[in-house]
Amino acid sequence: MAGDGLCCSGSRRFLPRAVGTDRGQGSPCQPRCRQSRARSSGGEAAAGQVLEGPQAMQLPALLLLLLPALLPPAGTSDPGHPCPVEMNKVKDLLEVNCTGQALSAVPPDLPADTGILLLSANRLVSVSTASFLPLPQLQDLDLSDTGLVALHPGPALPALRELILSRNALEALPALQGLPGLTRLALAHNRVAALAPGAFRAVPRLQDLDLRGNRLRTLPAAAFAGLRALKDLDISDNALEELPKELLQDLQGLETLWLSGNRLRSLPSGFFPEGQVFMYVFLTENPWHCDCGLHYLRGWIRRNEGSVYQPERGLEKTKVEVAPERVLCHSPPEHQGKPVIHFKPNCGNVGDGEEEEEDDYGDGDEAVEEAAKAAVPPPHP
């Protein structure tokens, strides 16, 4: 480095000497460092030579450019890993945010008291739960959007409450043994094509299960057996063509059911457990076939109009509205686009326990019928 300078004892800062500084005068700090030999464009300068002109002006600017590289990243408690650490004020847990760091493995030496670990938008591909054994207080783990194809079971993580695996490449449900405290599991937008009976028995405390946007075509009657604490079940945007009558029989605490965006043409009689109150049910964007086979669903909608909702597509799923008349017939042609709730079947002795009303959908909301033309279910992979 060209130029002469002063090294302040204690601070270890290199201070360029100003042009015209007299060696006989006092310096900003004592003692002075040994004069360094500097090379100039014209040859080797003697120790103590004072630079003048543009060369003297370049040193402060250069130091300012280098200073950010010498400082640790802001908001990082450990310069050994690139993940900011802060206290989550809502959950009162230590949150480590490793989102979008191009990581190919779980970083070592994370704080032992980590309660929330965000690893989304990385390149993890394959992860073992053993990677999180050094984090005994870990409650929330986000592994979404990492290209994950496998989550290998390892030692138990009894403290884990939320596991987010959405937007990955999982083709099967990961083994859930060792996660007895899990209350939320998100597997949305993966490639899961089948569920085994009792697939979730290892997580009996589960309250929120998100399976939307997978490749499910059928479900066994006992797919959700044992989930008595489940409150929110989302199986929307799959390729489901039919559902077994017993699917919900164990889900005594279920309040919200997402069935929209599938290929359902009808629901079996007795599908909704008798006497169970649902707060939100989503039935839109299915190709409902309005004949006598839909008599049960029509009657259920009539008795539960205030519970039938429609999500606004393209927005977060919490943006919903009560819309029983948006559940539309897709076939046969003479009923296409008509609200199921107003469909009047001619089925002889088949009844739903209430008197038939006049078919008034012909005089209903014209906007509903216009929207019905676009009610074909979205394509599935």
C-alpha cells in the first residue's frame, strides 16, 4: 500500500497521514508505528516520505470501500453461518432464518435454543431428522421450496409442533414416527399420489393437515383414522374422483374441509357425520353431476348454507366468502351452470328429509350462471 501512516495502539486502525504533516508535531495517537516503505510509480520511496496529490486522496476512499467486507453481517449472532437470528415476538421463540441461502445441507452450530428454523428456498434435496437433534427446543421447521425428495426418519423430535414441506418433490408421505407432538403438517404442492390406511396414526395431535395440490385420485376409508384432534383438512386441487362414506368418521373435531378443485361428481349419502357442525366447507370447482345421485349433497347444502364458502382464486386461502350458490352443476347439459342448491331432482321416493321447493334457478342471479361456464376443474398433473 502506498503512503505513510500512523497505527493507533489499541484500536489497530491505520490512519493515512495528511499532506504536509510535520513529523515534529504530535500525532493523533502514541506511539507512532514504524514507518513503512512504500513503492511509488517512480520507484522505491524512502521511509517516512509524505505522499502528495491524488495518491494521498485515494487511501481514505479505498479504506471506506474495504470496511464493509471486514465487518460481520448485520443481524447475525454467529459469523460462522449466514442465518440471521432474532426473537419471534409472537411465539416467544428464538427464530433462525436461513431462507434463500443456497444451502445444500442444514448448517452446523446453530444456536442450541433455536425454536423456529426457516430453511425454505434452499437446495437440500434429502434431509434426515437427525440433523435437528442438536436443537432440543425446535418447535417450527420450514423446509418448503427446497427440492426435497426425501425426509429420512431419525431420532425423535418430541418438541416439534409444525413441519412445513410444501412445494417440494415428495412422491410419498414421509415417515412421521418420532414426531408425536406435531400439530401442523403442510405437504401442499408435492407429488403424493396415494395414502395408506392409518397414514397419520403416528401424529394423533395433528390439528392442521394441508395436502392440497398433490396427485391424489382416491383415498382409503381409513386414510385419516385416529386424527380426532384435526380441525382443518385441505385436500383441494388434487385429482379426486370419489370419496368413501367413512372418510370423516374419526374426525370428530373437524371444522374446516377443503374439497374444491377436484374431479368430484357426487358425494355418498351420509358423507358428513350426522350432528357434526362444520364452520367452513369448500365445494366449488368440481364437475358435480346433477342427477338423483347428487340429492344428498343438495340437501346438505340447503341445511348448511352458512357454512359453504368459496375461496378467491389467486389469493391466500383465508380470503373466502359465503357462497352456497357458487356450487354449480357441471352436467348433464340441461343443468350445466345451475346452482346445486336450486337443482330439483325428480327421483321418486328418494328424499333428503325436507319438502321439495320450486326450481327457481332460472330466475336467480345471472352472474352466477355466467360464472358457471368457467367452472371446469383446473388441470392436474
